[in-house]
Amino acid sequence: MSINSYRHRIHKAEQPGSPLLFVFHGTGGDENQFFDFGRRLLPDATIVSPRGDVSEHGASRFFRRTGEGVYDMDDLAARTGTMAQYIRAHKDSAKPATVIGLGYSNGTNILASVMLSQPELFDAAILMHPLIPWKPAAQTGLAGKHVLITAGQRDPICPPELTQSFADYLISQEVETDLFWHPGGHEIQQGEVTAIENFVRKNAR
């Protein structure tokens, strides 16, 4: 799988061994949505921001769904494998000391799916407003990873009880899990941005 398998933006670090940060957009976003945010978070890192290759009525996504919160699980499995190969290709090219993933909504869901299937690809992840509507199998490879989940207490797209359930799953797999709630819905609020900044300071090296 090539490092150019997805349309993407990339900023290459100047120093060998610098962190590698992948950023994944939400439904309807593109490779620009979090690219600059990623550069502000880790200005010395290699930043890779792919565009989802699934179109939902013109909106870019990373995998298909048949309704709100109803995933095409076969498609998700296939695209998870493709994304994992793409991530591995960039990791092999950059040879970073640390690999961090950041996603929002649909981007978080593909990131989480990759981590569940091939946890060795990431050291840490920021999952903004995840929706994992299935019960993940036990994954011993997740032990020792660091994850921040941010979510809205009134999110109509990502029900809070499913967010909490996924956080509980990660904890049960011995993942160092931080959970930040804001009082709103599916939007990104300043409080979670601050939580992300603090998380990155602790986990980028």
C-alpha cells in the first residue's frame, strides 16, 4: 500500500525521529479540516491528513453506512484494512519515535477501528465524539496505549451512553483512558481543545 493511497496533505518533519500525527476529518470534511490544527498542536511533527474516499451524497467519509449510526460492517472492515496499510506505509517512511492519531466523528471511528484491529500502529489517540455501535472483541495489544475521548453530554449523533461504554471497554483493555465531557452536542468546544492540547503535551516525545 502506497503513502499516496489517499488524497492527502502532508507536512514533513525536519528532524529524524520526530512524532507522526495523523488527523482524520468528519463527514463532509476533507484533508484541510484538521491539518492546521495538527500543525499547531505539534509544529515539529510530520502531519498526515487523508481525505476519506467514500462519498455520501457528495460528503466525504472513510466508510459506508446505511443510516445514522448504522454501519456497513463489511465495508468498514475492508476500509479499515486499507487505512491500516496506508498508516503503516507512512510510519515506515517517517520512522517516528511516536505515532498519534486524532479524529473527529467519522474520522474518529475509522481511527478507532484501525486501533482495534492493529493497535501496534499507534501509541496514543485523540477520539473526538466517537460512535462505536458494536461490542469490540478483547484486544490485548491495546494495553499501555494512551487515549483521550472528548464528547458532548447532549450529542444527538453519538449517544453519551455509547461513548461511556467505549471508554469502559478501553479501560478494561488496560488503556490509559481520559474522558472529557462538555455540556453541548456534536460540536467541538474550547474545553475539549484545551484537553487535547494537554494530552498532546503529555504524550508527544
